[in-house]
Amino acid sequence: MGRVTYVVSVDTRLPAGAAELDALQREGVIFLLRKGLDAIEAVEGPGDVEIEIFDSILAAHPGGVLLKLFVDAPALEVAEDAMREVVGEVLEQSELLSEWQITKCEVELHPEFAQQSLDAADGPDAPPADPVVRAAQHAEARAEATAVRLPGEEVEAMRATVRAMAPRLTAFGLDSFGWCEDDEESGVDREHAELAAGALVYAIDLLVDQLFHDVQTLSEAKKSVEECDGLVWYLDDLPEQFAEQYTVLFARRFLVTAVSLTARLTRDDFMQLGCVAEQFLLNFLLREAGVVLDGYGLLSDGVAAAWEAFAGEMLGEVDDELRYETAGGGDEETGAATSEGGSLDVDRWFTPFDERCFVHPYAADEAGGRESSA
């Protein structure tokens, strides 16, 4: 059966009577939907035919979110039905979105994609089998769709909002993001440095809110991440070989560590990352900052260079050899902390690197007597 690329537009709306979304809430909803889509490993249509989602564009507005899903499917109806089911499942799995409604799900047949598929069929000009290569070939059309997803005034308002947040990252000046006032050739201009710093502050709410969600999910399931069927946002992105140790107690310690780290980033007495868990959290914060800017078309090479400079300064403070000695050794393949007996032990992710490092007492304290209350 031949396959054609479709663009499926899915319009999701707030429940009737709900207050409109503000800018931060829109970013949160985008985050929830994006994570839900990323968690879907495969989509099956009639007769066990596989349906591929090459890419997606999500645009939030005060009343909901419009999704454009780029789908490779054998038929228009199959693509539409599958995407309605996929988006419905993502909404249902998120407690915050479970009452949202799908008000439209229709297929737009992109003429260029369709003609390519129909003309080439299985001949020498058929689209390449590698989905990564095919996705790259579709980039021009995707870029055109992305460019019109938000009005210019909203993008500029977001740019101003994020840049204004940069001074709140008081532990670091713009020089930590590669900007040098006396060196125009430094590679990062002031705007990019401010966007990079401000986006980290903006992303703090997203990081902490979703970690609260992870704690709640594991509390209700009374299971570890390995056994939990619920949607877990961040803990699912930690090294999967330790998933059985990501219990509700671990989630609470991870959350407290996140609150401690982000609070120190917004004070002027920050010294260095305190433990392995904070390294994971810094990476999550950088990722969410990227989601914030990318949603408004503000993510650029200059911003990426600013974050690279910042991450280099932050992580450069931690001596790898000291880190793994403190953690009690490491697995050669994963670099993960192990206990003295050789068993995997994520408790050591909360062990301070040295006496200068601060780790919140709740997180640093090993499970001990708290396990029974988890």
C-alpha cells in the first residue's frame, strides 16, 4: 500500500467556562503536550500498519493549542483517525488537560509531499527510507508553517519579557553567557546573552511544577518509575537502568534539590553545583529554557552559544574524578555512581561533592527512616 505525507491539524480547546491561558500557562501546556507526544513510541493503524509522526508544530493561544502533526500514513482517513486518538490519549493521560476537548481534527494534504509520494511510488525517486533524511527534506515546508504560528507582536512581547528576567539570575552576570562588553567579537551579543539568562529564570516554574506532578504520580501509584503506568515527565528521562530506584522518596528528594538549586541561582551567593542530582537538574532546566524560546521562534545559534558558555562554567567547577570518588566509584559504561559493594545506588547522587557544596538536608539525608512514610 502506498504511503503519503499528510499534515493533520488538531485544534484543542479549554473546557467550557475555563479562564483563558496566560503566557506562562501556554508554555506549560505546550510542554505537557510535547512530552506526551514524545512518550508515544509507535502508532498503529488498521491491520497493524505503522504510522509515522515525522514532526510536530504546537502553537498555544489564550483558548487552547493548535497542533500540526506531519504524518506518513497509507490513507487520509487513517492519518486523521490515528492522530485524533493520539492527541486524545495525551490529553487523557495528563490530569491538567484531561477535560480539554478536541474541536477539530482534519487532514491537510501538502501538495508537494503528496506529488512526491504519488509520482515516486516505489521507483528511484521514492522518498528515502530513513525517516531522519525524509524529515530533513520536509524542513522547508515545516519552516514555512512554523513562521506563521504566532503573531509578530506576541513574539516581540515574549522577547521583551524574557530579556527583562535576565537580571533575576543574580548569581551570574551576562559574562557567564559569553558576552563581553569590551569585546564585540566575543561570539555572543547582549541580546542573546539576556535571552539565554532570562529563559532559565522563566523555565524554573515549568521545572518545579512538573517535578511536583512526578511526585504526585508516584505517590498515587505507590510504585517506582519502572513499574508506574502513569505519565512521568522528568524522572522518565533519568538513566533508565536505575528506574526501579526512582521511588516517591527519590522524587521528593529530587524535587527539593531542584527548589534548592533554582533558589541559589537567583541569589548572589551561588558557589557551584552540589551533587550529581543537580547536574541532571541543570540539564533539564537548560532543556526547558530551549522549549520556551523555541516555541516563540527565539531560539538561535547565538542563544545556544550562550548556554554552552554557561554550562561550561557551571560544569567546569566540578572535578569528574572527585565526583566519582565521592559517589563511591562508577560504572565504566554509564559513569553512574555505585555503592561500595558494586550495586547501583542513586542515593549517592545526593552526596555533596566536597565540603564547600550545599545540598538541602532533606535531599542529602539518606532514605533511612523516611522510607516507611513514602
